Amino acid sequence: MALALALSLGASAAVAKPKKPKHSAEHVAAIKKCNEDYNAAIKAANALKGKARSDAKAKARADHKQCIANAPA
């Protein structure tokens, strides 16, 4: 009895969970490029010192956020 109840609850929970929409190939490529550009900018910023480093990292974060926002759906 308990096993049947557990199985039915597990099955109903799996059915109720909505599937995530799959992103387009263009979206995936754009996000990949954004991430690569961001990682390159952070790596370059880490070579700097002091305020220049923090400014470069802040610019990299802002550029990354904007790039993600501009990515096709």
C-alpha cells in the first residue's frame, strides 16, 4: 500500500513539472561568445593593478550583462 502510494506521488510530481524551453542555436552561440569575451576581459583585467583592475572588471561585468541581454531568444 505504502509503495503504491509513493509510486503514484512520484509519478504525478514528474508529470506536473513543466519542461524548460530549448534555446535556439543562435542563442547558444551568442551566449557562448559572451562568456568567452567576458573570460578574456577578466583575464586581461587581472594583469592590471589597483583601480585600473577594478574598473576593468566592472566594465567586463557590465559588458557581459549587456551582451546577455542582447542575445537572441
